[in-house]
Amino acid sequence: MDLRREIKYLILFSAFFLFLYLFPFPERILKGVREGVLLLSWYAREHVLFCLIPAFFIAGAISTFISKESVLKYLGPESPKALAFLVASVSGTVLAVCSCTVLPLFAGLYLQGAGLGPATTFLYSGPAINVLAIVLTAKVLGINLGIARAIGSISMGILLGVLMHLLFRKSEKRRIASLTPQAYEKGLTLFQSISFLGILVAILLIATSKLSFKWSLLYVLYLFLLTQLYLFFGVSLKALLLKASLVTLLALIIPYKEIPFLGAVLLTSLVANAQKGLLREWFDNTYILAKQIFPLLFVGVFLAGFFLGGYEGEGYIPRAYIEAFLGGTGIDTHIFSALVTALMYFATLTEVPIIHALMSQGVKIGPALTMLLAGPAISLPSILVLKSIIGPKKTLVYAILVIWVSALYGYIYQQIFG
């Protein structure tokens, strides 16, 4: 018998027993676990297939087909600041994804050499500056809050990027200097690279849309993608026709449209993995990012549901406690509002009905604006993933800045219009 190993088992078992014996409110633990599992299940159904998977392929394409020199030219620390932040904010706004879906795209840009400031602006802008969400805010919560959210999101994205750039300027210079220069012998012209990325971005945008004819559009885009694989990378036309036929067959005989979409993803992955050179590199980069990010996202979504609920009801922390702390107008209330919503997970557009319900319970317009600025842009899952991309120090500073700046915006708004 290995005495050392047995003592380790005994310590672990004793700690687990004491946790169960001493931890208060066991029924709330069960409620939290239920909410965590429900939120994780909902997240897997609604966001993984149509949001995250296309985002990972886009991130892999950025790492593969966009040279470091190109990224540094427009988003690097030595690029013109006005241009860098403008490109970052516009790019993030066009994508309009949630706080988790933007992460692989952020990772692709950052690891290719984008400066921390513009990359942070992109990271915030993607989920926060969502035109549809701003319109819905104006319709449900009032035109004043809608306008305040629009102005606050745009200015806050740029402000966060500038602050992160200034705070980590020296370490960023060292990071950029350590990047290996990339001899750009990729074999793709600029037009081909942009066209390939454009199809992938279009697939992401259409897949997450509510268009009634989106499945037809996705099928057409998939055919365009296969055509590019033939024209740009020399993949066998016979193999591609077979893949297109299989996806068409799935679409015709299976009523669930998710199955043909998943089939297209798997078949494209098999084609890329079977090739040598660029396509194999694209698949490898996509897989590495997915392997790094997926587990942390799932853990974070579960923990957000466990503590704060969000799918059907409240989690381990009673909602009455949260509402009681959100009823004031002081700066402490705004900070608490930002902290709570920064830890919760908001799918795109879901923050509006949730905050509307809280306002009906007595939450004022200032804390409501704070939650609208902080909630969609950051979450516990995104914090866990960011830590693995930019490190714990930069992640902590970014989270603190989001909380403090959104709290300050909300507090000012409350004092002026409350």
C-alpha cells in the first residue's frame, strides 16, 4: 500500500465530507446545480454550433492567411492610433457577437500581433455595440436609455482600448518584438485571403441571424466555400462534389437543419485535415484555439448559472439579495450592478428583458445603463478564457476597467437624468 497516496485520498475525502456537512442551504446548492446545467445545455444548443464553431474557423483563418505584418500595419502598437482604434471598433461592431463568441476572433488577432489597445476595443465592441440590441433597448427601456447605451458603448470601447494601451505599453512592445517575422509565402493573394475570410464571416452572420431563408443562404455560401477550396487550394473537384452531394442529401432527408450544417462543418474539416500546406495549417490553428477555449467556456457558463441563475430562475445566490443591492443610486450600487452583470452570462439581446424585469422591481436608470454597458461585454466564461490568452494580470485589469468605467457612466447618467 502506498501510504502517501492513501493519505492524499483520505484528505480529499475528508474535505468533501466537511463541505457537504458544513455548507449551508443544501437546497440552494441543488438549485444552483440545476440552473448551471440548464444554462450550459441551452448554451450548447444555441451558441456552440452556429456561433462558436464558425468563429473558431474565422480565428484559424486569421492566424493562417493574414500575415503578422498586415495585422501590425493596421492594429499594431506602432500603427496610427486613430486608424487602429477605428478599424477595431468598426470590425467588432459589424460582427455583433456575444462576449464568448468574440473570444476566438480576439485571440486570432492578438496572437497575430495586434496591439492590446485596438484588440481590446475589438473585444468590447463585438458584443457591446450591437445595433439590434440598441434598437431593442430604445423600444423596451425607452429612447433615452437607447441613446445613452449607443453613445456609452462606442465611447467606452475606445476608452478601454486606450487605457489598456497606456497601462501595458512597455510589455506590449516586448511582446511584439518577440514575435517571429512571418515570411509571407502563403500562396494566396490579398484578394483571395479577403474573399476566403469574407465567406467565413458571412456564414457566421447568416447562421446567427433570424432570417427565414437563412438555410438557403447558408447552403449557397457553403457551395462558394467549396469552390474556393478548389480554386485557391487545389482540392480535388471530385472530392468536393462528393461532399456537396452528401450535405445536399442530408438537407433533403433530415428535417432538422442543424444536422446538414454540422455535416458541412465536419466534411470541411476532413477535407482541410487531409490536405498538406495551408488548409492543414488552417485546420490545425482552428483546432488549437478550440481546444484551448472550449473547456474554459463550458466551466464558466456552468459557474455563472450556478451562482446567478439566468435560464429559468435564480441560482445559489437568491435574486432578492441582488435586487435589494441594486435599488439605490449611489456609486456603490453602480459598482455592484457592474460586478454582478460582469459575472453573469448574457446571450445577445437577452440583457434587455432581464434588465427590464429588474427595473420593474425598482432598479433605477443609472444602474440599468451600467448593466447594459458591462453585461453583454464581459462574463465569467469570457474572463476565464481571456486569462489563458493575455494572462491573469491583463485580464484582471480589463475586468476592473469594464466594471469601473461602466459604473461611472451609469452614475453620471443617474445624476443628470435620474
